[in-house]
Amino acid sequence: MQKKPLVSILIANYNSSQYIQHCINSLSTQTYKNLEIIFFDDNSSDNSIDIINQFSNVKVIENKIQTKFGSLNQLNAFKEAVKISKGDLIFLLDSDDYFAKNKIEKVIDYFNNNKNAKIVFDYPLIVENNNIYPEKTKLRFFKTYWPYIHPTSCISIKKNYFEEMLKVISYKNFTDVWLDLRICLFSKYILKDFHIINENLTFYRKTTSNISSKFSKFSKNWWKRRMQAHQYFQKFSRDNELNFNKNFDFLITKLICKFL
């Protein structure tokens, strides 16, 4: 990889007009300058398009057809955006999130110092109710198949591996399995590559409209989504000839879901 490769930042947006300027400004002020910004708007009904068109340095894709499932729409956004990207490295970004000003430089340095790295994760700073704090380590009650799930905006990947990955993870029957989990499983089990920068380089916004707010821990929705994640991994394992053994997490989740 070149020392200063072209970076493609792919942004997925749906009705996040109030955050777009902050998002784009965080890219315009990066210490690393060799980048392109591709903004995919998913048929927003707010003034997102009016705002993004104020930025001359952004390539805009306006999508007019979407599904009723946010997870599939997000996946489609990045699928379409990468088609017009020219960079060697892909940075994923949801439009309500934003980058620390040295994030891209830090990630590029990591790739240059770790020649075999295919994908790199960083950690989020949570932005919530005008407060900013680093993500806390989460307790694991059960041994499970997936590692810590880095938010989508904390993921950077070489373009050729991203394109390969999209062919493998794009199941449409698992509408509560979002892109971050799909990527983390692909990274761990297919790429066998899980490089982490142990720094908080991405500002991850939590709001009442954020999808995560609908899945508070141990709620009904939380258990149902967890069951679907197990089912996704079961199919993912079968299709990729991986060993899948039902562990305690799978069994207890299945049992609880029977009573929901």
C-alpha cells in the first residue's frame, strides 16, 4: 500500500440533516488530506440533500427506492457508494457520527506499520445528551461467537476485501442483524484478521432516534435481535463451512425467546 493512499469515506444518511454539517466538517479538517467523500442519501424526507449540496467536495448519490428495514438500507448504501469510490482504503461512516481530526492519519499509519492488516477497528467516544465519554468495557454474561462489536463508523478496510465481504454477508432474511456485526464476524472467521487501534477515534452519537435505543439490554427486542444474530451466524457458518456448535448463549436465548 502507498504511504499516502487515496482514502474513500463512504457516508450513509437517512434524515440526519441536523448532524451532516458536523460530520462533513470533521472530514474537511482531518490532518490527512488525500481523501474523497461519497455521501449516500437514502430517500430522506428532511433537508439532507439541501445541506449536503452546499459542500462542493462531496460526491452525492440520491437513492429513491428503499426497503422498510434500516439494516438492509444501510448495507445497500455502502454497496452503492463503494461502486464509485476510487480509494485503496474504505472508511465507513454513518452521517450522525463524526471522526476525531487525526483519525484517518492514525489509521493510515497503522496500515503502513502492519503490512498484513486487511481491516482495522477503533473505539468510539459516545456522544449523548451533550456529554461525550469513552465506550465502557461491556460485561459478558455468556461465552458467545462474536467479539466486541465495533460500531460501523469505527471500521476501516482495504477496498478489495470490502468488496469481497459484501458478497458474503448480504443476507436479506436477517433484518435485525446490522452491518457492524456482519463485518465483525467476517473479519474474525473469514479474514481471520482483527486489528484494533486501542484509541477512541470516532464520535458515535446516541439519540432517542438511534436504532440502539430500541434494544435496551435484556428487553424483549434485545432478546429477539440476539436470537436472530445466532441464526445469522448459524447460516453464515454453514455457507462458509465453519464449525457451528450451539453454546449456552444460543440455548438460553432460544429458551427465553419462546416465552416472549
